[in-house]
Amino acid sequence: MQTKVENNKAWFLVLPVFIIVAFSAIIPLMTVVNYSVQDIFDQNTSYFVGAEWFKQVMLDSRLHDALIRQFLFSFTILLIEIPLGIGVALMMPTKGKSASLCLILVAIPLLIPWNVVGTIWQIFGREDIGLFGAFMGAIGVDYNYASDPVDAWSTVVLMDVWHWTPLVALLCYSGLRAIPEVYYQAARIDQASRWAVFRYIQLPKLTNVLIIGVLLRFMDSFMIYTEPFVLTGGGPGSSTTFLSQALVQQAIGQFDLGPAAAFSLVYFLIILLVCWVFYTTIMNMQKDK
Amino acid sequence: MTQSSTTHTNKSSAAKTYGTAETVQAPVYSRAERKARNATRRSRLGMVIYLVLLLLPIYWLINMSFKTNTEILSGLSFFPEHFTLDNYAKIFGDPTWYMGYINSTLYVVMNMVISLLVALPAAYAFSRYRFVGDKHMFFWLLSNRMAPPAVFLLPFFQLYSSVGLFDTHIAVALAHCLFNVPLAVWILEGFMSGVPREIDETAYIDGYTFPKFFVRIFIPLIRSGIGVTAFFCFMFSWVELLLARTLTSVEAKPIAAIMTRTVSASGMDWGLLAAAGVLTIIPGMLVIYFVRNHVAKGFALGRV
């Protein structure tokens, strides 16, 4: 590790980034803070209500449910996507034309606009016009994502796994490519088993990319909005209403600016907290090594 | 089948003849080799299965886009019976449809350019210098990547309306900077840290000024990093809908928002929806085709 030079003039290089991100982050965030402590009737009438909205949000059972659902969803998809992604990365060919073909094909779901992902699964899962729905019907499963909460839930999970496992796979694939061939040769001389190679050579080298993968997937699944919105609209009932959706319903649907703003802040703080915990534990783990 | 089995025996016999020369090591080597070959075959099979499952939903969409609505609703089939291009013709013949694609492309490109321009110097600063508050700044930047767009929906709408940018491409491009600039800084910083500092120092000794060094020497060195960053910026800006939809109404409306039009009183126009969906996938495929050689490196975010 090279030591960095101390130089405060470097701030001038960071300044453009600071300005542009501040414009689209700090100003809106301050607006949200401003709303969260006021009761707004129209543009000119508003009262200061202090922490009232925060109290209301903290005690709102709908939001508790959405939060629990959100955590459950995020952990489910992490549990599926990370091992599956590693598996796919291990299976991907390493050389030649087939390698770049695989890369392109695997990456396709990542480049589809999120609402189109929702649309694809909306079509694919329908019993009358979709292959998946028809298949489930054919093997005798009573499947209907629009009316059964369990089906809706599993379809959203399946969709997310379909959509985002490629990201984990590609991250791991690039991590695997960075392992020098010598390591494998040494393992071959020691007659290491396939599992031993994975456990003691590949997995340690994948730690870094897996950290990024877990962090990205956690953050993004925590803000999931468009795909379930298109697929199930948060229903049936509110079984697939995650945090973002609950927030948008409140802010745009009911136009409760104050409570929605308080909710936004709480939501943002939860993400920030979880990510900070992730980030520091990981950094400490790396330092210990 | 026969051909593959003959090559199989050929190879193992070759291993055997090789084995007679070195009596002890050879059988072990060939067993390991056979195992490895089996493993490759198994993983190839697994990969094919995964790819089929992955591409099936997309194939279904493409398949549907070439069907008429009556055919879609009358039953399932893997190939369109009455192949039709009507759905595509409808999109390319109607400016309110195809302008959506142009709008989307415009703001995505704008966002890509802005993100790269501001992120390049900042990433250089983070990778080379220590300065007051650098770690906090970095975490703050990343925290914006974590901010749920839903939180910023309403304030964004009011902010851009009040500065008169509502319903322009630049508004969406700037809004997308919220998550793309931090990401760009993050990826570029990784790539830049991989370039030895001695290069900078040598250049300064040779009398290069900072801007000259940066443009002439440094940027060419991290070319692939820039390509990958551009790819990621494109990707996240192209797929985002919530902000893009909120910040536009007519002039800069993205294609993703226009697609909701297919729901009408007479029911869904599935064929048209499918065709529009297929067309949104194409730009992404083009971009990934261009960066395919760097993308493996880039997904490591230069940090492995």
C-alpha cells in the first residue's frame, strides 16, 4: 500500500462532484426535513408540528409490516442470489468465443429497464398467455400471482433472482479471472479436491467482490419499487408492498407530505445505518487479515 | 458422439504412453485430468441450463412481439403462427412512441458525459491525495448511491420545477447523477489506484502540468476503466424509471413511461407492449457488445 500525499488542494478536484451531488442530494433532503416537521394544508398554510409525524410514522403498523416484509425479501434474495451467482461464475467458460458470448448473454437482464422486467414477468407468469404460468398450471400447481399472496411473493422473489443473479455472477466471474494460474497448478500438485480448491483458493479471493455484491444487492433490493409495482402493484392486499411502494403511496397517492417526509427520513436512516454497519464490519474484517 | 469418444481414447492413450516414461506420477495425473474433463462437461451443461432459463422469459417477449393480439390470447405457441411486424410498425410510425426512445437515449448520454467529466478529477483526488474530510466525503458520496429514489421523488419534482428545468432532458440527467456520479467515482478510483504513482511523478519531473498530464498520459492509461464506468452509468440511467417518469411530462418523456399507454379501455395491447419492451433491450445489448472485453475487468471494479 502506497502512502498518499497530504494535499488539501485536492478539494478543488472533488469540488465539481460535491456541487453536482449536493444539488441533487442536499437540497432535496433539506426539503424533506422541512416537510417532516410541518403540517401542510396548501402552499401558504402550514404549521410547525415538531416530532409529531415521526411519532405517527414510528407507530404506524402498516409501515412496520412493510419494513418486516422488506427485510424478509432482502435476506431471501441475498440467500439465493449469492450462492447461485458464485455457482454460475464457476461454471462460466474461461476462454475463447464462448466466454464472451456467455458474458453478453448473462448480462442481458441487467440492461433491461426495470418496468420492462416487471412486464416480462407479468406476461410470463400469466396462465393464459405466459409460459411460466401455463407450465405451473400443467404440472398441477394452482398458481396465480395476482390473487394468491404466496404466489405473488414467490414470483417477485423469482423475478429478482432472475434479474440480479447475473450481477453477482459477473462480479464473481471477474474475481475468479484475477486468480493467477499458479495457484491452481499448486493445488493440482497437492491433489487438492474440487471443494478444497474452492474453499481455500477461490473463495478467499472472491471476498472483495462478494462484499461489493452483497452491499449492492442489499441496497438495491431495499429500494425495489418498479418491478413489483408493475408485476403485482403491491398486492394482493399489501402482501408485496415494500418500503418504497408504501412511501410513494403515501406521498403521491394520499399527498400526506408531512408523514411521507418523516417516513422518508426514517427509511433513509435505516438504509444508511445498515450499510454503515456492513461497511465497517467488512473494513475491520479486511484489516484483521 | 463417436468422434468425441475417439478423441477421448486418443487423449487418455497419449497420457498412458506419457505415463510409461514417468511411472509413478502418470496415473495420478491422468485421473486428475479425467476428473477435470468431467467437471468441465458438467459445468458446461449447467451453464447451458442456466442460460436457457435466463433467456426463456426474454424469448417469450420477443416471440409475443411478432404475434397479433388475437393469436396471443388464443393460446400458447413457441413460434408465431402468423408472423407480423405490425406491432413494430406501429411504434416506428408514431412519433409519440419513437420519440420516447430518442428522449431516453438523450438523457442517458447526457448523464454519462456529466458523470464522467466530474468523476474523473474527483476519483484522481481520492486515489492520490489525502485531504481534510476525504473519508467522510467518500462515504457521503456512497450514501447517495444508497438513497432510495422514492425518498427524493417529491423534492426533486419541486426543485426542478422551481428552477424551470421540469420536463427537460437535462433535469433527468442531473437527477440520475445522484446515484451515477458516486458510482463512477467509486469505479474510477479503483482503476486509478491500480496505476503506479511513479508514473505521475515522472511526468511532473518531465515538466508536464497537471491538466496536460491528466489528458495526455493518465486518461489513456485507464481507458478500459472509463469504458466500464460509462457502461455502468448507461446501465443505471437506462433502467431507471421512477425519477425519469416523475420529472417529465411531454417533451422528455422516456420510453419506459410511454409503455404504460398500452393499457386502454379495450384491455391490454399485449403485442404492442411486447414490441416496445423488446426495443428497450436492444440499446443495452449494443453497449455490452462494445465493452465485452473489458467488462470482466470492470465488474471487479478494479479492486481485486
